[in-house]
Amino acid sequence: MKGKMKFGLNIPTQLVFGAGELRNLSTMPLPGKKALIVISAGTSMKRLGYLDRLKEQLDKAGVESVTFDKILPNPIKSHVMEGTALCLEHKCDFVIGLGGGSSIDTAKAIAVTAHMGGDFWDYMDSGSGGGKKVTGALPIVAIPTTAGTGTEIDPWSVITNEQTHEKCGWGNRHTYPKLSIVDPELMLSIPPALTAYQGFDAFFHAAEGYIGKGHTPISDLYALEAVRLLYKYLPVAVNDPSNMWARIKVAWASTLAGMVESTSGCTGEHAMEHSLSALHPDLTHGAGLIMLSKAYFKTFKNDMMKRYMKMAEKMTQRKSARPGDFLDALAIMKRECKVDHLRLKDFGFTVADVDTLTDNCIATGTMMLDSDPRFLNREEIANIFTEAIIED
């Protein structure tokens, strides 16, 4: 009904944003005296000195720490449980996620399971999860070294159950980080392809939140600014990785897109990608979204005409005359970021996978599918997968 607006805003995370801000961690109020630091199984956090920089700041603040360094690009339940056991063994009273979204998402899951007890999947509220109520969690500190997930400013965590091949998004009011430090200096080392994948993840957080049923006046503000910034600055960061100003702008856009996730939410595109990387865990999430995006966004072109045109205007800074302008601008952005060549078939997907992908998507992604601009039936979801797989 026109004239009525009802929405809420509650993002209870203290955000510290700026190049070099990690060096000031020791001066910030920390939520405990012993931290479990969660990082990836790769070498970058140690090789680039980010882990040592964090530990130095914790030492200055009088905080002990233990490091858990096994997290995969698509984080898995068994590592949540292993990290939980380490957290309890060393009596850690808060959890720090340092790195990409996988490390921070795992830190959130560990924080809940260490506080609540039991198996993490007991609390998952989609797929085969038990859906048990979460009444608390250890405090979480998020320090992203990538610009894409927005997990530093939202409650969401995406974990794969490797036994059931379910990749599910999950979160609650207890999984908002208490403190997030977004330091774009930590993002200068990200190579061009990953910069693009992560940046497009942020872009789709914003675009999905803008067209989804959950959009609000406040999420619209965040989304349109994120779309504008990423269209302008992501190609610069991809093609000139040492450009600090572009890194700052992309990092801010990613955080804004995380705020969209906190005030609106992702839609079916994300549910579909979770099915892709549940089947092929080596697939980078952002790359999967890029390859789905043409077929997915084309589906709603005539349902959200004004919103597509508004996004196109923010991206191109020109008046839009038709919703297809958004799809055209998205194609230009892919080309400028050198990801327009990506194809699902090159990652091993075939049309024979469509039924499995569709069933998995419907079983695990209900909340996101329900946020689509209109309901997609099974055939329409299958058609999006098929079109993305056979794209030339």
C-alpha cells in the first residue's frame, strides 16, 4: 500500500574503516583476553605478515591468542567442529576471523558452536540442519583481507556440509561481529582475477538486495552507492592492483553491500551459486555468480524495470531508457574486469547436472529463493542453470 513504509535497521557492529587501521587494533576495546584466530589453509596471512601484525597488536593489548589455520575457500563443517574443539581446549573467550569471507564465516560458526555446544549442523536452519535456536555466541572480531563478502558487517555465514553436499547460508543476531576492521592496505596483494571475483560478489549482494522483495529505503541507499562504486572502481583495481584509491573505494563498496545484506538480503542467484560450489567445491563463489548472472538477471528484466533502469543510471551516469541497459552495463563491467570469458562448462558442469543442481538449490536455498522479485518455479530455476551452462 502506497504511503506506508515499515522497516528496521540494526547493525550492531563497531566498524573501523581505513588504510592502516589494523596497526591501531591495540588501542580499540577488545571483547576478551584470549582469542582464537581463524585463518585459511593458504600461506598468504603468514607470508605477507598479516598474522604477525595482528598478533603484535594483540600482545600490545595484553591478549593471548591461538591460531587455527585450516580453512578452505569453501569452508566446511568438519573444520568448524575442529576449530570449536581448539577454542574450548584453550579456553578462548572470543574469535577473530582474519582473511577472506571463508575465514570470517568459519569464525562466526565456531563462535556459536563453542558457546552453545553440540554439532554445528544442529543450528543450521536450512537443508538437513536441525534448526535449533541460538541464544548466544562468543564475541567475534572480523578483519577482512578481501573486498567482496561483506561478512564483516552482516550476520551471515556460509558453510558446506561435506557429508551431505549442502552449502547453506545461516546467521542470527548473535553472529554480527562486535568489531570489524576494514583495512584496504591488506587487500593490495589480491591478484587481479580474485579481485574481480570478490568484487562481483559484492556487486551482486547489492544488486540482488536492490531488486529483492526485502529491499527497504535504507538498503536502497546502500545498494545504489555500492553498484556505482564497483562499476567505476572495480575495473581499476583489477587492471592496476596497486592503486590504493581504487582499493579503498572497492573495500567501501563491499562493506556497503554487506550492509545491504543486513537490511535486505540475497536472492535466488546466491542460492543457485551455492548449489554450483556444493557440487564443485573448487569453484570460486564470485566466479560462479558471474557465470549465472546473465541468465539470472535476464529472468526479471520485465518484473523490475524501474529498478533495473535506476541501477543502469547509477553505473553509467547516463539516463536509462530500458531495463536492458542494466544488462548491457553489466556486460561491459565483466569485459573491463576480464571475466567475460568465464563459462560453467569449462569448470566441468554439463546439462546432465541440471536436475541435481535444481534439487539442491530448492532444498537448501529457500530463504533466498523466497526473496526473488517473483516466485521461480522448478522449471524456471532449471532453465537458468541450463542457459548458464550452455552459454557460448
